[in-house]
Amino acid sequence: MLQLILLRLIADAPRHGYDLIREIESLSGQIYAPSPGVVYPTLTLLADMDLIAEQPGESSRKLFAITEAGATHLADRQEEAQAVMERLAHLAKKAERSDSAPIRRAMQNLAMAVRGRLQKEGVEAQTMFDVAALIDEAAHKVERL
């Protein structure tokens, strides 16, 4: 599975190991990031199989490009490669649906606003009742979503 993902990404553009790790992490919605201890040996295996080849570069990082044999191998396993990439996309969608970061941010903003308003000197009881009514109204609206 990882071999096909790496080969597919390298087919899109020459890449180095770190870039491949970050791209997989991005494609999966930050749910999965393969470790360097898995990626680099897999790149070595793909190179040994003549499916990718190291490219000359200015960086100390090894840049890999797909070979003709690699392109043929990928074409022969196109359906399997597509299924693996779709699994990564599915992970990303799942992460997007379950990411509650916007809710946590909004709740923190509300808590700060309420604290800031109620900590001012001379806050009248009616202001506290108004704030409580606004929060209750928001809760009722959320329940009706």
C-alpha cells in the first residue's frame, strides 16, 4: 500500500522523503503520517526495483523521480493505486467532519467575552441576566440544528 502511494506521488512530481511524508499527512487530513523509518526503506526498495531513481539535486536530500518501469508498474496497478488514494481522501473527509477545532475556538471566545464583560466594575444584575439569556438562546438554537 505505501509503495503505491509513494510511487503515485513521485509520478506526479519528483520528491524527497520528507516531502512525501508531509504530502501523505496532508492528503489524509493529518490523520496518518508514515514514519521516516518506514518511508526511507520503502524508497530504497522502490529504487532497488528500478521503479524510482535518485535525481541529481542541489539539496542534501535525495530527490526521487519515477522511472519508465515505475510508470508501467503504476499503470498496471492503476485501480489499486486509485483505491489507496481514495482511502487517504476518505480519511481526510472523516477528519474534517470530526474536527471540532472551530467549536473549541468559538467556545473560548465566548468564555473570554463573558468573563471580560462580567469582570468590569459596576456590572448590574440586569447585565448578568441579559448575558445568561443570550447564552440560553444560543444553546436552544444549537439544539434545533
